[in-house]
Amino acid sequence: MTVAQFREEVRSTVEDRLEHLGVEAAPLPADELESRYGRRATGEAIHYRVSLGGTDQALTVTPLDQEQVDDYRPVLEVTEEVERLQREGRAVPYHQVIVAPRGSVMLDLVAGNGGQADPSAGMAFLQRLLDHDVVRRLM
């Protein structure tokens, strides 16, 4: 399976899960991600505008094949961006899912500029989005 195929399978799975969970979501262009949410686009990530608990947030999904995970630079790029936002005082729930042996999916969530979201609820959402049963289907 190619990187593009893995990325497409993850994208399709995430969109199906968002619908299943009843979460309003729309694709989010990289320029809007930075201007509205303060998050810089990283690598080949997929971005969505989601509404959780009445709060407008950006969901970033970063599918990485095993070669990218082993290289570690793509992982570091995402974690450094999340840490940058956290240093600015932003609550950024972050979750990494291992899809062995294919790769990994990194997820993060950030509220719009000036907005606040419950980090515990955000983390719970990320864990439900790609729960064990869903990840098993991606393996």
C-alpha cells in the first residue's frame, strides 16, 4: 500500500467517523487554519473545521506511513507545532494512534483564536474518533 493510499484510507475513515459521531465537520484550507486557529499546517495533514460542544475548533489529522514514523522528522514537526501552541497558553488535545505495521495517525484539536475549549472533552473526542475497533480496521 502506498503512502497516498494509506492517507486516503485514513481520510475516508475519519470522515465516516465524524458523521457517525454526529459531529459537524467541513474541510479546512491551510491558510484558514492559520488565520482562524493560529495553527500552522504541517506535512501532508488533513484539516477540518469541527463544532464540539458549541465551540468552533480545527481538527488536524496527520497520517504517517511507517517509513515517515521511522524517519521521525514528520512526527517531530507535528509535536513541535502542538508544543508551540501550548506555550502560547492554548489548550491543544493531542493523540497519536499506532496502526501497526502500516504507520501512525496523529490527531490534534485547537479552538479558534480567542476561543476556549475543554481539553478533557477534546481528548475524549480524539480517542473516540479513532477508537480500538476503528484502528483495527485500518491495520
